[in-house]
Amino acid sequence: MNRANYDRDRGMALLRMMERIRAFEEQAELAATRDELVLGAIHLSIGQEAIPAGLLPCLNTTDLLLSTHRGHGHTLAKGASPVAMMKELLGRAGGCCGGKGGSMHIADFGVGMLGANGVVGANIHIGAGAAHGAKLLGDGRIVVDIFGDGAINRGPFLEGLNWAGVFELPILFVCEDNQYSASTRTSDMTAGDGAAARARSFGIHTTEIDGNDAEAIADLAPELVARIRQTGQPEFLHARTYRLHGHTYFDPAAYRPKAESDRQWAEDDPIQRQRDVLASHGQQSDEIDKARSDAVTEMEAALADATIAPWPADNTVFDDVQDIGSPAQEAF
Amino acid sequence: MEQMTYAQAAARAVADAMRQDPAVWCVGEDLGRGGVFKQYAGLPEEFGPDRISDAPISEAAIMGAAFGAALVGTRPIVEMRFADFALCATDELVNQIAKARFMFGGQSRAPMVIRKPMGMWRSSAAQHSQSLESWYVHIPGLVVCCPATPQDNYSMMRAAIACDDPVVYLEHKDIWALEGPVDVAESYAFGKARRRMEGDDLTIVSWSNTANVATQAAMTLAGEGVNADVLDLRSLWPWDKESVLESVRRTGHLLIAHESVQVGGFGAEVAATAAEHTPCRIKRLGSPRSLISYAPNLEDQLRVTEQMIVDAARAMYS
């Protein structure tokens, strides 16, 4: 699959972002299992790195992103600090949400990341609303709204897509289809032809893509973004991928045949695929390996920083609830 | 002072706020024709379809999308049409809107007014008549308003629109046509009760339309020489604990009246607070814990009436 005029710089940028996402999540998993410092659930996106890496770097910082409980990769690719993210996973002061949200509510409004969400599908109509607000304000921002395959069976999928269509909103819906709704195979619980067919039924322009092909996603992303900016109309992307780990870090995924995930690791790990693409286009192997070692160094340092960060002050539990009738004045 | 109805007062408040702040907009079913209760009358003509926006019958998306639009810098007024229908958007209100500022460590605000017309009028049965205000008081992050008069539906609406917190704004459906004087210069501070009648014999605490019923009852009682101090709480979170305790310390008798189900109702919170702080006698009047009917005689079984308030006050005070 060699291409003439292959852009090795872009290829390396894709690899570096994917390696950063994976290294971040490997460190997060170690912090949970080895160090017992991550106290709540974390949902790893290992195997799904090509989608954020391919899609999000072409956005402006001011553009907006809404994500899911499996959102570390999206958040990093939108430009959030891995140190602040790791502190958040450990519930520490200096975490992007001050230790109040943890992994499932990670957000960095400074880079347009309007939040992961602990409720499946709940970000779909909220994302449509962010696009609605941007349109009313006329500020040119667009929204990328990422959700999983399980979310297409929730009401907000119907209501949010209809809303974006009716109000002609500048939003890219991305169904990151890792084939599992927690421990259930999504296809067993989904009638009809799934995400793309449903999106097309709303008259939303829909594209299907191999979600483990970082190069293909990076080719497509600028086109989708340009079309949204130009037309102001919603777009839908169905990206097929695979969740190589369990639903949470403590889920061994015993409900699926080991051969299935072994085959995915061997044949369809998006990072290995990207390494192979680069190698086949003449990229030096030490450069390819350095993407991995740099990422591991960065994320080990992020975990080390987070580990020594203090807990948030006890009284911050009363901050940022509300101004009127704030518990800081009146807890009971 | 101008004379206007409860519905007109709200429409005027929204219009005045929208003229001042271009970030304020309204979204909900049927708003393009002035709203199902005409509580947006005249607004579509003045502000157009982008700022007085129709919506599909998608309560979850109305609430969720308005929330998304609030996160990026607009100030939506969300119309839920009936408080009962707002239950279709409970995740959006309770799990998302109320929690976002806190969960995200103060990075965001959700300046929204969520209008939920509530309460019994006539023969609307169990899915179009409920008063669920106490549910929302239980949710940290929300402000809860229950205006009872045209003046308060103007002043409280202006305060709710100006507020940076999400405000659950529960108008009572049975008083859309209630007329009264409105001074548009009168401001409202959340958590300040309105003293509807002054007296030293007995404290009556109420809110929403039951505050109007209680005020009528207090007039009857005054004719008998029993002077009730009637406090219309107006907002339930925050609520005016200080005024209630001051009054109860003076009268020694606390009667709480509300339309919603008595069991677990906000009256229990008022009663418990009074009991913790004062040696008073307490009586609650709320709906029996049953369901609202279509047949008028059955519906009436659940109403807290003027006569019931008068009787309860007499029994307490005598």
C-alpha cells in the first residue's frame, strides 16, 4: 500500500499522538493495578487510538469536543495536558477538574474539550446544543461529538441527530464503534443496519471508515471539517474499531473468545499498522521506535508528577456547586 | 405600576431581558405561536425564530441542547410545557446540568432558566397536574423558584435569567390569568420570602398558588380575630429560613400548606427546621399520597383548600 508523495511528517505525527495516547493509558492502568492510586473505574481506549489521532489535530483549539467515559485519547488529542489529566485520574489537586470528576468527567474547556460523560449517549444532544450555541453566537466554532456504538440505542442519538438536522448545525458526529456495549456484543442488541444507516435516515451526510487506519482518517478529517465550516451542516462518521482491553481496567473481557482479541492484537493494532506504513515508506526504524520511547518517558513523568500531587483541600467539596444557595454558606 | 396577568408578567420579563442581552434565547415546543399557555405572546414577532425557537417534541434534546448552548456562552430559557413532561429530560437536568460546574472543577457554568408549568387546574389527570418542586430542592446545583403572583413572575423571572446557576422555574398553571399590579423596577433576591399578611398569632408558610389560597384563608381568619403571618417562600432553594424562624419564634404556631404530596414534601423540611430551632406547634397540609384524577370530585379530594387552611389554623390556635 505504498503511496507516491507519502507525507512522512504527517505519518510520524499520527504515530506520535497514538503512542502518547497508548502510553498515557498504560501508565493510568499501572497507576490503577500496580500502584492502587486510581481509585475509581477507568475505561481504556487501547486499540482505538487512530480515531482521535487522525481526526482531532485538524481542529482549531477554539473548536469544541464532547466525549465519552472512554475519552482519554480524545482529550489528549484535543490538546489537554497529560499531567493535569493524570492528576485528575488520581483525584489530586491540579487535576483538570480539581479532582472532582476523575476519568469519566475529564474536561479541559481551555482547549475546547467540554467534557467526557459518565452517561452513555448523553453527550450527543448536548453536543448538538453546543453547535446550536456556536451558530447563534456566529463565532465560527464547530463541534466534534464522539460516542460509542452502544449509544446509538439511546434516545439522545435520535433526538440529537434530528436536532442537528432540523437546526442545520455545524457538528461532526463520530460513532467510535468498538463493537462492545460493556460486556455485550452491540450487534446482538441492535436492530437494523446500525449507526450509519440510522444517521443517513436523518438526511445527514454519512461516511464509513476503517477506524484503525490512521492515515485514512487523517485524509478524510480535513474534508469533513471543511465541509462543515462551509455548509454549516452536520456530518456523521462511522469508524469501526476494536476495544483491545476490557470495558474497565478490571474487566478481563472473559465474555469474548480470546482468539478474537488475540487476532486483533496481531493483525489490527492501529499503532503497529502505522509503524508498518511508515517503515514501508522508508522511515528509519529508530525514529519509529523513538515515538514510543518518547511517549513512555512523557507519560511516566506525568504519572510521577501526579503521584506526588496533594489531595484537593477538603473544603473544595463546597466550591462550584452553585452561587445562589451555595453549600459554602448553607450546607443543610 | 402596570396591571398584568401572571402569564403576561413572565412574557414581559423575558422580553425585557432579551432586549438587554442578545445571549438570551428561548427554546421549546410551540414557542413560535407564543407558547401553549401564551406565556411567550408577542415574543416571536419581536425576536424572530432563532431567539424564540420552536423545537421538536424531544424533551431530552430541548434540555440537553439548551445545556450545550449554555456551555458555549448563550443563556437559554427552556420551556418544558408541562412539569410532567420535563421528566423525559431528567438525566439532562439532574445528571448533566446540575453537576457540570462541579464535576468539571468550576470550568463551566449553566446559566439556564428551566420553565416547568406545574400544578392542578381542572381535569388534567395524573400526567398533567403534578407539583414536584421538592424533587428539585433535593438536587445540589439547582435553584428552585415557585412564583405565586404577577409581580413575582416578573421580578423572579428577571432574577432567574440574570442568574449564572441553573434555575428550575415552576409556574402554576391555574393562575396564568391571575391579574395584579407589577412594578418592573422591583427586584428580587433569591431566598427572600414575601410577607403576604402580617400577624402575631400564627405563622403560615406556603408557596406557589397555595400561597394565594393561604392569603385568602388568612383574611378570613383576620375577620375572626386570628392574625396570621403569611410567608410566601417564593424560592425553595435557597429558602428563607431566617424569616420563617423569626416569625415562628414570635407566634409559636407553624402551619405549612402546599399542593404537592405531603409525604416527603418540602413542608417536611420547613417543619423539621422549625422543630430543630424553636419550641413551636407544627401542622402540615399537603396532598394525600394518592394520584390526581380526571373526575372533578376525585381531583378535589387531593386539594388543599382555603377552608382546610382556616380549619387547621383554628384548631391550632384555639
